[in-house]
Amino acid sequence: MRKTLYILLGSLSLALGVTGIVLPGLPTTPFLLLSAALFLKGSARLHNWLLNHRYLGARIKRYHQHKGMLKQEKIYAILLTWVMIGLSMLLLAQPILRWVAAGSAMLGTAVIWWWVPDGRKNASQE
């Protein structure tokens, strides 16, 4: 029963993480990391599948090894964030919501650029 719950929660987290790839404001990496942790407790097969996934696996493995994101990934994430926030701001009618969107994008940019470890730099230190 407990393993089934871990698998269901891991699947929900994975769905949210994949959705976060295209939706601004919905984080991808935390949900993918949560999925990996839940799958580890619920299903070794699903955990291995996620870690060996063609598109998602390398990023999860790098985080598990405390190596962060590559600089190109940071730039891509920030660029995509600003493109999606820019589109959202064009569609928002309320000025206050535009400010909230812009502030969220600025905060997200700061977190990605300054607080997420640089994967290549950390890999060379080992």
C-alpha cells in the first residue's frame, strides 16, 4: 500500500515537473527531484527509468551528485522564463499582475543564476 502511494505521488510530481517545462511559474526541477525520491521508495524500476531518461535523467543525476546546472542550461532556463513571462504580461489586463509576473521572473532569474551551483565548475573540483 505504501509503495503504491509513493508511485502515485511520484507520478503526480513527474506530471507537474513535465508541465513546468512549458508553464511559467511552475518549477520543473524540484518536482523532478521529488519524483526521483518518491520513485526510489516506491519502485526501483521507475526510479531507474527516470534517472536514465533521455531528456530528464542527466539533470537529475547531476543534482544528485551536487553538481548543479550547466551554464548553458541556466541561460536556457532564464531565457525561457522571460519569454513565457513576457507573453503572460502581454495577456494580463491588470497592471498589478504584470508587476507580480515581472517580480517573479526577476526572483527566479536571481535564484537560477546565483544560487543554483554551476555544474561544470563543481565537476572540475572533484
